[in-house]
Amino acid sequence: MAFSSFSCGLASGRPEAHLLIMKDKRAPVDAGRRADVSTPRSDVGVVEAFVRQARALAQARKESGRLILALDANMSRQPTWDLACEIQAEMFDAVGSTGRLDVQLVYYRGFGECAASRFVSDTAALKRLMTRIECRGGRTQIGKVLSHALKENARGRVNALVFIGDAVEESVDELAQRAGELGLKGIPVFLFQEGRDPAATRAFREIARLSHGAWFRFDRASAGTLAKLLGAVAVYATGGLPALEARGRAEDHLMIEHLSGRKR
């Protein structure tokens, strides 16, 4: 399955109304007379019932969302990459049969390499993409990831960007500018930081604040928590805050607290 590089290396069926046909025993209308075309009250009731049913079907329609999953694939990240391969299924499981989630994998590694896959809609396809990639030494390229999300949103609505990493080796001011643009476009960034690098913490929290997203810290011992939070992000991407509130799990409430600014 091919990846595309972007700039600087980063390159129904309609419900049918059932009509009851009855034989009309009235005298035929003379050709010269105009027939009464007013709608009988019984037909008005049928139409109103049809409209109510159509509205109910529209409200029950599955929600859908597009999410970008971005990871640092530099050499030190191989164990976390392997972990992400295993837990990414939680995103699709969280949405389940209530919606559709399309995920695009974005990664950077080595000397200026940054690439994006096509969007996929099931865990098996995403895992196949991820297992083909090996981590290589290099510097962070978070700015390219944020810029790519803006470009992808111009082609089709992006509901959320997830980033998993542990370091920042770029200008925080430039990253903040991109994060602010994402916030204006309604694309929250959910950052999952491994480790306790204070410079990365400051940068990640600022990106989350400006994009109206959320920042979380994790380690490999808390893989279960990370998986659940990824699931909450997927639910948010397909249905927003109402979907998180409706599902109502502990990780959903935690995500709502972060998004509302009660936890920073």
C-alpha cells in the first residue's frame, strides 16, 4: 500500500410511502368541469407520518469522522511504534457499529522523511500499514505533520489529529502558529507524550491549548489507558462532545474535562 510524501519530503434506499388504493364509486367528472384537487385530510396524515419517519431515519444515520494518526518514527521510538500497532484497534472498536471512522497514518523518520497513507476504515488495514514501517534515526518534524493536517482538511473535513511522541526539536513559536491555525479550522490536536522531557511537555501543552485539543502523558506501563483514550478520541471524531457524553465511560469523562479546560 503506497504512502504519499508531502512538501519538503512530505509530500440508500429511500423509504417508500405505501398508498392504499380504493375504488372511487363517485360519478365521473365531466370533461368540461374542473376536478377538485384539494388534498383529503387522510392523505395529509399519511404525508405527515412519512415526513416524521424520514426525519427519524436521518437522525439515526451513522456518524462518520476522519482522523489523522501521526507518530514519531525515529529510531528511539521503535518500542512505542510496536505498542501503537497493537492498541490502534481500540479506535475502531470504540466507534463500533454506531459510526464510521476513517484513519490516515502519518509518520516521520530519518533525514527529512515524512509521509502519509491513504485513509483506511478498519483495524486490519491500518495495522498492515504500520507493520511495514521501520523506525530510523532523525529529528522531529512535527511542523510538517501540523501543516499536512491543514492541507488534508482543505481536501476533506478532518475531525481530529492524534500525535504520539516524546520530543520536540523545532521552533515552538512556529508550531504554535500552526496549532492556532488548526484551532481556527476546528481541528483539535490530541497529543500523547511518552516520558517527561520538560521542553516537550511545554510545547505539547501549548499545541493542545491553541488547537482546542488535549494533552496526556503516558508510559509503556499504561498501555491500557492509552488505548482507552485513543478510543475516546475516535468517539469524539465521529460524534463530538455529545457522543462522549452519551457513551459516558471514565475515559470519556476525562477527555471532556481536558477539552473543556478543566484539566491542563
